[in-house]
Amino acid sequence: CPSGKDPDLGPNTVIFDPSMSASSIQSKLNSIFSQQQSNQFGSQRYAVLFKPGSYDADVNVGFYTQVAGLGSTPDSVNINGAVHAEADWMGGNATCNFWRDAENMSVTPTGGSDRWAVSQAAPYRRMHVRGDLKLDDGGWSSGGFISDSKIDGQIQSGSQQQFLTKNSRMGSWSGSNWNMVFVGDQGAPGQSFPTYTNVSSAPVNREKPYLYIDGSGAWQVFVPAAQTNASATTWSGKTEAGTSIPLSQFYIAKPGATAADMNAALAAGKNLLVTPGVYHLDQTLDVTRPDTVVLGLGLATLVPDNGITALSTADVDGIKIAGLLVDAGTTNSQTLMRIGPNGTSAGHAADPTTLSDVFFRIGGATVGKATQSLVVNTSNTIIDHTWIWRADHG
């Protein structure tokens, strides 16, 4: 994307910059949240992106909403106020707070504490909280995921039944219930089975790709390098290892794009940036080129029609799939996503395929049907946060 010119990221992506008035930004945030606060099974999808700078804002994150900074580090974007998930719509019960995402920002929370009261499919990545972080809203809460984040104060787990925090740094942690798992964290509680499980480093790790604007104003996607024996964040006090890919090397899929459009781009050597929306597929997305990136924004959703597989990959190095929800269609699919064909045996340890924030749902929004959600045949594949859910309500 040429310097200084914003790309067209579709009708459901909102881009803020610091020159905009705080009142206009807050008005748009409030409008999206009021629509999405209790919109558990709706078809609306949103990405809310903040260009580098400082903002005074109350960013309340509802269903199917991704909020993310566009800086090269979380500290490039600072929100004075809050970036939070609440459970007011269920009287404080956060056990249905699914499908939302906060990434790549710093927050200076009003009153010194922010809240991320969620359960599944609600990643909190590359975040820097200049204060405390609460993980519940007074009622029940059941699980969550923090990665590559720095919490200066205390993380308070409250009613959380279980939680996974990896490759992060915290001032301290307070609370326990069933099982809190820490991998490669600094400041976490020591091993105390079964309440606290603490693994000192991640034997292998690769963080999720992210969209950012470089120092010259060009839009890029940063693809973090794979790590071994990884601990703490990739970015705090260090230069992150990885590769930047210009946005010009991506096909930007917007609502209305077909599977044929996306497959033609993949066959031509492009990566995919799937903007917020629901995409019905009449053919399988076929990812065959090594190191291809398929990155969704705003919980972009793939629905395989007529019983097909939504996405399949060849048995090659380094494919990255991130930020997608695969929602089963009404005709049974044998498999929703296949990583590598059956019977593959090649090793890929030097450049593993990675799935980050890739979620699956059978039922809930519709009478979805599938036999298998995710089949992984490719060796050394990293699954970096998934939620594979056969709906128990909807």
C-alpha cells in the first residue's frame, strides 16, 4: 500500500488516527458495541484499528469485534481509558463471552485497573497494561488466553475456572480455581499442582502475524519467527525476530469475495487478508505455497456450503493461518479444515505451520453439521490457541 494511503479493508473495518476528535472516536466505538454487546450469534463482524498515537477512549469490546493497534510494538498505540470486556449483558456471568479479540496496544487504565472478563475464543495478545488486569466481572467465568503481553501490575483471575497465559510478563498473579496454566511467563506463580501449572519456557512457539504501519507509512503484515525455549514477550526490551510482508503481496478479501477469487489469488502466489464478514464457500480454499499467510480480521468467518472442507493445505513448510472462525454449514462436512493430506510424513521443525486464533463452531448460529472440525496431518504444526466447539446453546 503506498505510503500515506490507507488500504480498502472492507466496509466492516474502522481505522482511527490520533487527529480524529475523541468524541467522534467514542461515538463510533459506542455504536459498534451497542450492536455487538449481546449479539452472540449474529452475522456482523468488525475490526477496529488504531493508528500509532495516543487516544482517550473507552473501548468496550463486544461479540465478533477485534480491536488492535497498528504500531510495530504495543507501546506505539496507547489508550488512556480502557480496552475491556464486560459481562453486563448477562448480569456479570462471563461464561458466554466468546469471539472477541484485543491485540497490539498499550492501555493506561482509568483508576489503575482494566477488565477482560471472557471465556473461550477471546484472545488477548501483544497487550501492555500499565496497571492491573481483572479477568472476571463478579459472576462465573470459564477460561481464557493471554499471550505475548506485559501486565505491569497484578492479574486477578477472580472466578476464572481455568486460564492459559503464555510468553508474557506480569507484576504478579492473584487467584486460582481449577487450573491456571503458565508457559514461558515471568512473574507467574510457581508450580502448585493442580491449581497452578508452570512450564518455564515454551519448547517451540510462534506468535500470531499482525497488521501494522511502518515508519514510512506503508502497511505491512509482520510474521514472527518461530522460537525454541521461548519465555517472556517477543517485543518488550528487545527487537522482535521475524519478517515483514508488504500488504501489496496480499489479496484483500472483502464481503462478496468468492472462494474462486481467493483461490485464484493463492494460485498466483498471493497471501490472503480476510476482512470482517461471513464468507460462504462453494469450493475449498487450497493453500499450497510454503510460507503462505492467511490472516483474518474481525473474526472473519468461513462457512463451507454443500458439505465441503473450508480450507486445506499442502504438506509444505511454514503456512500461517490466523484469526478465522470456521462455522459449519447446514450440509454435513466430513472435515472443516485439513492441515496436510492424509499420510504425510515430512518434517517441518525448522519452519513449522502455525494456527493462531483459529476457531471452529458446529451449531449455535445455524444448524451446522460436521464430523471432524480440524484434522492435522502435517508434522510439527503449532496450534497457538483454538476453540473447537460443538454448540450447547444457540
